[in-house]
Amino acid sequence: MRSTDLLKSVRHTFAISRLRVGLTLLGIMIGSGAMVLLPGLLVAGEEALIRLAQNANESDMIEIHDNDPPRQQAHKTTRPLSMWDAEALRDSPLLGVVDPPRLEPPKVQINAAARRRVTAHAGAREKATSLTSAEPDSLSLFRVSIEKGRYFGDEDFLQRRRVCVVGNEMWVELLDQRPVADGLSLTIDGIVFQVIGVLAHKPTMNHGNGTGRWDRRVLVPSTTYNATVEPGRKVGSIYVRLKKDASLVGKMRQLTDVVEQTILRRHHGVQNFETESDARGADEEELILKIIEILLFATGVVALFVGGINVMNIMLVTVTERTKEIGLRRALGAAPSEIAAQFILEAGLLAGAGGLLGVIGGVGVTLLLSVVLTKVLAPWRFVVEPWAIALALGMAVFTGVLFGLFPALRASRMNPVSALRSE
């Protein structure tokens, strides 16, 4: 059978009942459209989730803090966690923070922070808070920003000024949201600190490594903290964060090993510290995303299955309506295999047309959702995976061929004489 005749046959199938054909192809269109839409949404959604998670939790950060040594090491001489440990990490060539001959940018940020639970007073009001030492790069390290006023400058560190930056909750509940320019101040342990800035609100998804609740903190320059609160340069925690250009996948365990071995050498092999990271839940999050992807993909497959049943139904109707044509072709010498091939090709083209319409619709819906979600939620990238388009079209044609087999076999097995006598 010539290709032109085959196309005319398919057109005849469309022409006999456009509504029935449209409803038949609806399942194919939904299934193939879903296969294009869902991968794009998952990729863009995963990117948005990672951006949100990295701003809300500390999945790419390690916290090192003091801990009791193991029982077998309790009799050994120990060193407390201090600024010198942070300096040792900065000097480590494996971390690439300080090494002048290297031209590569540093892979990590390292910051030593001391923190103490205190009560802050402002006039007659008081509120429990966490007094925290801050370094020049603390804002970028902890991904926080200034909403009002300013952050500490070089002179604040050099002159050990008694200035502070307060968390958003402290500013609202303790300082009544008064302008920073009004000469706001807090009194902590008898020391008066001038408020020069207010931190923007930072969402917190968990507190696994102790860096949460920024809204309840009071930051002071590290030099001021060391001079007034902790002259011995002891620190509560040391934070090590991977830079943005470093891949998180497979890096956190290696980074943790380097950090632990570096500090162990300074502490004479005594494990009197502990490392924590929110990255331990990354595998579970990835598994959840994979499960969601499988379930959504299964939804598309089910829609294609339903569409395939409808294709089989319309092809059975077509075989019945074209019984005389089949009998005539058999009488003129057409082999059963040629009859079967004709109807299989028709079913494949029919489903392929539905798949093409579904792909176009899936791309359009993906584009529309990217625009809407960008306005409603956050920047949402328009993503259409080429493999998803190929898979959707291939699955649509395969479904049509698969479910067209039974009608095709039925047509090929017709008795020519009985077919010619049919009304």
C-alpha cells in the first residue's frame, strides 16, 4: 500500500467521526503532554527548592563545636576549640583558603564564632538573646543581610567599638521598630552597645547545626567580643561552608574528613569536638524527589494506557465499517500481513498525531506555568527536556501500535467471501 493511500486511509478515519477521534486522542494527548510538562517542572522545581533550602538551612555548611572526649581519651590533655583552630583550617592546603601560589579561588569559607546566652535590656524591657561574635564575612557566610542601618566596618573591628547588629525579632519586640538613626542601644551584662543595624528576616527550616534563629541574635564585632566577653579567644563553634561554585554532591563527606583530621592534629589526637551538618538529609531529599518523579511519570503512562484503549476501540470500529474494503483487497490478492500492516500503521499515525498535539500543549503549559510561578513564588526557569519530547512522541506511537495490533489481526483474519457479503 502506497504512503499516499495510507494517509488517505488515516484521513478517512478522522473524517468518519471527528468528535469520537478527538475524545480517543485525548488520553494520548494528556499522557504525552504530561511527559513533557512534568520533567521540566521537576527540574525547575528542584532548582527553586535548592535555592530556598540553601537560604533556609545549612546543607552546605559544617559546624564544629566542643564536645566531651571519648572515655578512653578522658585522661589525655585537651585543647578547647579556639580561634587558632580556625587559623589552622585556613592554612590547610587541602581546603585552599590561604595559599598564595595558588591561582584558584578558595573552595570554602571559614568563620569562628563565639556565642553566649544572655539577657538584653532596652529601658524597662528585657529579652533573652544570643550574643554572637561576628567577622567581616559573616553576612555572606551565613547568608543573612542587613535590612536597616549598616554592618560593621573596618574601624569597628580595629577600635573594638561597642556596637551591635540585632536580629529582626529583637528589633520588633525589644526596640519597637524604632529607627536605627534614633541612637538605639542595648545593655548586655552591664555593657552598653549601640545598635547600628538590623538583620533581615531569615527563614529557618531546621536547627541541625545550630545556626538557626537569626531573628533572636545580637551580633557584635569579634574583636569587641574577645575584649569584653572572652579574652582567651575561645569560640563556641567554627563554621566551614562550601563556596557556591563548588559542587555539593559528594563533597561534604570529604570536607568533613579534612576538617576533623586538621583539628585532631592540633588537639593531640583527642576527639573533644563534634562536627555537624544538615547535608546528612540530602540523600533522603533526593530519594523523595525521585519517588515523586516516578509517581508523576506513572501518571503519564496510565494516561497513555487509557488513550491506547480508546485507540483500540476506534480501530475496531474502523475495521467493522471497512469490512467490504478489506474483503475487496483480499479478493484482489492482498496478503493478510499487508492488511494487518495497514491498520497497525494507521493506529500508530493516529496515536502519533495525538502525541504531537500533546507535546505542543505540554510545552505551552510549561511556559505558562513558568511565567505564573515566577510572579507568584520566585524565579522559575522555563525548562523543556529534549529527551522528554522524544520519549513522549515515541511512547505515543508505541502505544498506538501496541493497541492497534488486535484490530489489525482481526482485520487480517477476515474471510474474504464473508467480508464481501457483509452489509
